[in-house]
Amino acid sequence: MMKLRNLCTRFSCALFLLLALLVGTPSQSLHAQVKPAVFRSPFSLTVGGTASGFAPDYVPQKLIGVGAYVDVNIFHGIGVEAEGRWQRFNSYQSITQDNYLIGPRVKVLSFWKARPYVKVLGGFSTMNFEQSIASGRFSTLAGGGGIDLQLTRRISLRAIDAEYQWWPKFLGGSLKPYGVSVGVGYRVF
């Protein structure tokens, strides 16, 4: 009986010492699950194409066009957008407008697969006047926003992009075109 009691005491002491050693010793393996296995870079580049319809604020007929955009995400939803838009279809008396704009873009929220954003752009626009008798280049400011839907890891749908433009020095006054675009984007990296 005495041997059994000594054996139990020794076993208990050995178990206690082993547990104390494991708990008391700092170990990197105990903290391995806290750090993510892979870090995702906040920097990304997305390129895309759009189709748009704009009220040119010069004639009553809407202009239809195509465009391209580049979004550079610099830090977790804060980035820069550059866009070009060529509104050459459905023109009235050969009147067309083209836009070349760049500026900051900020993702507002993220929920499900939707990525809403706001943007403020600046640049210039060109306009071809009636019957192509003249053309001009005008400074342009634009504000807008929209929603991108993430379809796959690389492909996104630009569900809507609304934009309100202001051409402050348009032939002695100002011009205020506005419109919407839809499109598809591809995340390069």
C-alpha cells in the first residue's frame, strides 16, 4: 500500500511540474493562431470599361458613350480614380462631349459584396459643337459616387456610377452635365 501511495505522489508531482513548466514557459507556438496566415496588401489596381448616358446641358437630347477607368487603391479604400468618357452616340447635330478626369476616391462602407464609394474628380472635357463647326476644351470638376459589386476575386460589376459635372468657364457661363454609367472591372493586383 505504501508503494502505491509513493508512486501516486511521485506521479502527481511529476504531472504538476510538467504542467507548471508548460504554462510558465512562453512559447511562440501558443500564439500562432493569433496572427493571420496571409496578409492582404491594401494596394490594388483595377481597370474597367463603362457605358454611359449623360444629359449634356447644352441640348435636350441625351448623349450615350463608352468609357474606361482605372482605380488605384492606396490604403484600405482610399485611392485615386482616373476616367475617360467618349460620348459620341445619339448625338444631336453632331454635338459630342468627352471627359478626362482624375481625383480621390473613397470607399464608404463594405457590406456583402457591395462596395459603395464617393469621388471628386477634376480635369478637362472637350466638346464638338453643331455640325462640327467648332470644338473646345473646358476645365471640368465632377462629384459623384456609385456601387461596385464584387463578382469574383478579380471581376467586379460597376452597378451604378452617378456623376454631376461642372464646367465653370463655358462660353461666358457654365455648363452642368450629369449622368450615369455601368460597367465591368478587372482587378490586376
